[in-house]
Amino acid sequence: MARMKRLNNVKCFLLDMDGTVYLSGEVIEGAREAVERMRRRGRVVFLTNNTSVSRADYVLKLSRMGFDAEPEDVYTAGNATADYLKEYHGGKKVFLLGTDSLRAEFGGAGIPLCADNPDLVVIGFDTSLTYKNLTAACDFIREGVPYLLTHPDINCPKKDGYMPDVGSFAALIKTSTAREPFIICGKPHKPIADGVKKLTGFLPYETAMVGDRLATDMAFAKNNGFISVLVLTGATSKSDLKQSGASVDVVLDSVAFWDI
Ligand SMILES: [Mg+2]
């Protein structure tokens, strides 16, 4: 069976977190055991678009939930953005709309941050957003400073609903400045795929993306040649999948059912 043959090649698992291994802070039943099975086959990387929280914060969060995780087992759109900036815009001064966690992450990566005269503006998931910083970012962008988004998500899930995320900030910024971002780094876009390939060293056909969202996780797999594994424990139901007409390689009721 061609599909089984393809799955047997998988040596690297990119695991979305919210909706995939936990939901609203609760571990999905059987997820820890599934992660251990995946580790026996190869490498597991927890991959998230959330840029309000650092890699170190995720290591702590995962460890508290009983998942073994070292810093190199986690990769966020914030890490992808930092790696992209180092590779293509080394030394450029960045005005960052972001949390202290993201600031620390960029600082640790050696990216020069500034409050005035930036070369670039980066829009992250700034859950500590102030009107003053939002206005400053829009001023720079309106004056012609290029800007990028750490990821495209419009909303971030929280208990009982959603919080406006970077995609929503971007709608406001675009309306105010009439300018578009020059790149987006998180899923489903290329910079985070380049970053993760560099981190793991595995080829696309050896890599499976396991996640709960069609527009980010599954599109990311498709765009980059990864095996796509949709789990139905989060944002997407069986009928959503049917309605979307999207094709994915594997559909699982839960990550717990991964048994290869
Ligand atoms: Mg998710």
C-alpha cells in the first residue's frame, strides 16, 4: 500500500501543541504515550505559531504536563523569525512589537532591538500590547520601514473562546498604513519550514506534520512536502474536513491513535 510505505519513511514528527497534544491546558488522553512511540521511531519537535511565549517557557509547560522536552525539542514561530532575520537581515535593527519572552528570545539570538530608527518592524503576538507601541510601529511602517509578521493566525484559542492574534493586529496595521508585510514566518509559510529542516536535518518525505488546523498545520505540510496528519481533537471536525475538500494523508480521531 503506497500510503503505508510513505508513513514507514517517517523519522521526524512535527507536533502542533494546542488541540493536538493538549487542549485548554489539559493533556489529551494517550498523547504522552503516542509521543514516546514517535520518539522510538525518530525525532519529535513541538512546533507552534504562538510567539507570545518562548521556547524555554514551552519546555517548562510541557515538562509540567509530563512530556519530556529539551529546548531543541521545541520550535516556535518566534524562533523561526529570529533564524530568518539572522540569515537574511543580519545586523539590522528591529522594532519589535512583542512580549518580554519574545524580546528575550530575540536578544538571545543576537538580534539588535531598538526603540527608534529601525531598519525593520516585527509584529509578534504581543499580549502586553500598548497603544503607544502600536502607534510607534504604525508610524515606522507608514514612513516606509519594511515589516514582517511572526505568524498569520487571526485568533488564538483560550478557555471559552479566542484572543485576537497577529493576523488581527496586521489587519489594523494594514488599514492604518496601507502597507503590506513583506514576509510571514510561521506556519503555513516557508521560513518556519526552513528553520525546522535546519534544526532536524530530516528531508520533507521523512517528516510528518501532526496538527488540528487545516489552514495552518495541514497547509504547512502540503506547502513543504511533509506527510500531513490531521487530528480531530482541536479546531477541525470530520465535517469541517469534508466541507473544505482538503486532502490530508492521515486522519486520526486523536494523536493517541498514532500506532506506527
Ligand atoms: Mg493547534
